[in-house]
Amino acid sequence: MNCSSCGSSSRKRHVIKTILEVFTPQCRTLGEAQQKLRSLSIYSAVSRDMIQQLIGHDNPNFVCSEYLTGIKEGEHKDDVMCQNLEYLTFQDKQFDLVITEDVFEHVRRPEKAFRELNRVLTTSGCHIFTIPFSFHRKTVIRVDTTTDQDIYVLPPEYHIDPLRDKALVYTDFGYDLFDKLSSLGFETHLVFSLYRDAVRSSIADSYVFISRKIGNS
């Protein structure tokens, strides 16, 4: 369900709504929220999208990136920074907020990437994200990545990727993700779209993860 005005998806609108509720609950308008958000250090693992326009605009501490094949992490191509979530080039405790949308199912070693996000988040910083998720079963590993070579455990599955045409799915996440994130230093919960979200913002059948870093690690 895309917005006829800005083209944003229902999922992206729900992510933005969640960010505003977590970081600017006292603000009544997006304009008020933008002033507050400019004081935050934010990393988004996608570039040139509605989040960058609404939240990153005029924020010198907003960073976005893509995973660009053949480009070294931290370098740029066509003004877009390359980052690999498993090997982030950022400093420890650099960001108050990290945003990923339907990215982690395509990360080769997601636990390593979650550890990296914990490293670059400030104390009590948040990773706000979306992933395809199963509520009735545990996580399923589709590809064995214990060596440098991908070994298919299940038939390969791909999602459409605007940069690479298609992206391999490595992991089908399930309900044990909450325990895994807890063991990595996160406190995680889900927020679901409500009836009023559908009426006010055309957000329907959507859920967003809020994973807050705990401790001083």
C-alpha cells in the first residue's frame, strides 16, 4: 500500500511512526519531531528513501548506506556509502538509532551483524527494524555459512532487490529471535499496526521490532 503523494510503503510509514513514538513522544507534529531528531545520531541501512528525506534532512549526524558489491566498506559510489552490516566501519557507541528494513534475512551471518549494531549503538540506543517473521516456529537457517562458501540447506529463495535484481534469503526468522537478541545485549519487543493506523496513515497488517541496547557494553 503505497502513498499516492510520496510513494512510501505502509511498512516505511510504520517504521517512521515507531521512530517518532520512541524518540519524540511529546511532539504533536512531524515538524516538531524533526527538530528533536536532528539532535540524534542516526544510521539507516538504506539510502535515498523517505526516511532520509524526513528524518535525515539537515541532520549532520544522519548516515545512510547500501551494501555495494565490489566497493570497500566505508567508501562511496555515486555519493552512496558502502557498508556491510557484518563489518561496520563506524566507531563504538556512535549512533542513538539504527534503522534496517527487511535487510537481515539477506545478511549472511546475522548474529555477527546484530553484534555489530550493538557495538555501534550508544547505551540505551535502539535498533528499529523490520524482517519477515514467523510467529509459530523457530528460526530456520536456509544457507550454511560456516565456511566461506554458501551451502544450500533448503532450495534457494530470493527477494527482489532494486540494486542487484534479486537478493538471496539466508534466514527465515522465528520466535526464538527474541532470546537470541537478549543474549546479545538487546531488549526487544514488537509493535503492531492498529485500526487507527489504517484510518489515519494507511498502515495496515504491519509490525516493527524495537530492540534497545541494554547495559554498558
